[in-house]
Amino acid sequence: MWSVAVPAWAQLSTVGPQSTIVISVAPTGWTYGLSVEDARRVVFDRVNDIFNRFSYGRTSLVGISVVYNVPYDVSHGCNIPELRTLANQAAVNAGITLSQYVRRIYFLFGITGCPWGGTAAIFSSYTEGWFVVHAPETVAHELGHTFGLLHAKSASCPNAFFAPTGCQISEYGNLFDIMGTGTGDFNLIGKEALGWVNAATMPPLTLFAASGTYTFDSLDTPHIGVTKGVKIAHSMQPSGLPRWLYLEYRQAAPYGVLFSVGRPTENWLLDATFETPNYFGDAGLAVGRTVTDEASQLTIQTLAVGPTGASVLLSHPYPTLTCAPLQQTVATTAYATVTAAGGSGTYSWFDKGTPLGSGGASFTTRLALGVHDIQVVSPPQTAQCRVTFGTVLSQPGAQGAPSVFR
């Protein structure tokens, strides 16, 4: 499985119950605002519902809601460090242990001068969200940042499906994603980074390997055991890592199949309807329409969309990419040679997303003890072959006993 991680600056767990405290804070004497119960409903009912749906039931917000008036001088405007100190001290004085809460949400009342509706910060052991707008969608957007996501952008590329340069980028351009200007699910790039797809016990993605028909479930339905989209090696970046193209379909955007390209730290919604440039309301590829990506030479045609998802026909002019090891098992101190055939003629080699090298169709490496699924990328195709370093003494048993190597 190709491994994609949450950015290094956002390494807190994104799966499972998230211990959360909601602190509604206002200057001394200020009485208008959300009550404890109002704030609880916003976060632990409505925002929790959003994250629970987006994560297919695997992530939730659990915790408490409190309200404090603090001796804050309103002439100081929107001074978050001072407000943090006063709000946290009020919580400590009330007997609350803040270190128990990984997600800390502050609702501000009676505070002026904040140049945003919400803002977020990530620390080593906890995250914060500060809000003067208390709408669930605003809270969910900023909470998405604290989970490690950036904005869901769009890219309108003249005379091209996608190009690394020369495209008009809109910072919040994804109309269907709550990390853009929409209210819908995080896109597949974000969900994969958070471990909500393509991870153990989560809905899978299909890695593009050869021309043919690909069928996938709607991104925004709760089905667990079916693939949620297609992941395609679009092109190679200067860093040596692939730039991925993701195909997804949403019931909330039934116009057609949507395309996003990028990586966990940055992604762009692409426009597959060239007749309406810079308008992304019809960005999806409608049934019967075809688009060809010049960079990867991949042609995509939408065959069907409906309540059960979408089907697309994917084709390219290159021979089918294959990968085969010279030996499937080698000694711990030995080198393994793997060879690729087919593809576009350029090859990059990876071990669970970690670059091993690039260039020729044959690659030799020595890796750590254990089983390695080595991937070769030749855009738009990806192939995989398994090599074991060390002699396997036993395999996992019925009770989940670990493999043993030497």
C-alpha cells in the first residue's frame, strides 16, 4: 500500500475520539452570547456530526463545554495571547486539567478587532481554534486546519487539463469541500492524509495500474468496504515524488466525476469543463464526456454516475507496467534486484512512499529486515512487487502472531 502521511507539523492522532474542550469567553460584565448548552450543541452535536460523517464513523469530538467571564480590557482589541492566558487560568481555577484536552476551542464574545471569523493554531501536544463566528461550518473548517489540512484550492489551466505552472489558482476555489468555499466532505487527498481512506479498516482507494473501466463509490456516502475513488500517478515532481491525480464522485455534486491533483500539503480541484473557464460549479466530467491529460497522456471518459457511485474508462498509449523481483526472498545482508517492463519509459522506485531511486527499468537495493512492497511509478501507471529481506521463520497465525525474520 502506498503510504501518505499527515504533514510533520500536524502529527496528533486524527482517528478515534478527540478529547475536546469548548471555552466560551467574554469580558467581565458581558452577558450576551452562547450558553454552555448552545456551545455544546454547536461543537459536540453539529461539528461532531460533520467529522463523524467525513471519517466514515471513525473520528468524533468528545469533551466538555464551559463559559467564563474574564477581566479583559476590550481596548486591547483581539489579543489572542492575553485572552488565552485569561481563559486558561479561569479553566484551571475551576478545577479543569487542560492537558487532558487535545482539541481546544475558544468562542469569543464582546471582543472586537479580530480580522477573521475563525483561526487555528497547532502546538506539539494540542491544537487551538479561536472563533468570533460560531457557525458549525466555520468551526469545522478551522478544525480541519488543526487536523493538518490546508485550503482546498482550484486550478484553471489555459489550454490544458493541468500544468505545474501557468494556471490561475484560487485559494478557496473548491466549491464542494469545506476546506474551500463549500460545506461538503474533505476531498480524497485530505482524507487519505488523515487516514480516513486507504488505511486499515477504512474505505480503500484503487491505484491505477492499467487501461480499463474503474468503478467507485460516492465519496460522501457511509459505505466502508468499497473503493472511494481512483488514485493516479499524474507526473513526477522535482522532489522526486509523484504528483497524484484523484478521481472522486459526490452525491452532493452529481454533475460528474471530480478531479483533484496535488499532495497532502496542497491540492487543487481541476476544471474538466473547458467551455466555462474559471467556473467550477460544473467542474466535474459529465457522462459521455472525455478529457485527455497532456502530461500523463491519460484519457478519462465518464461512463455512468448515480446513487451507487461512478464508472470511468481510463486509457493511455503505453504498454502495461509490470514489476518483478529477480528473487522474492534474499538474505538480510544481500541486495535485491527488481525490474520493470512497459510503462512510459521513465521509472521511479519507492518503498511505501519513500523514494529509492529513479532512472532505468532495473533497480537494485538493500532494505531493512522484513517484507517490502516496492512500487515503481511510470506515469500514469503504478506497479508493485514484493521482496522479503531475511528468511521467514513463521507467518502470522490465526491469532495474529507476528511474522519472525532473521
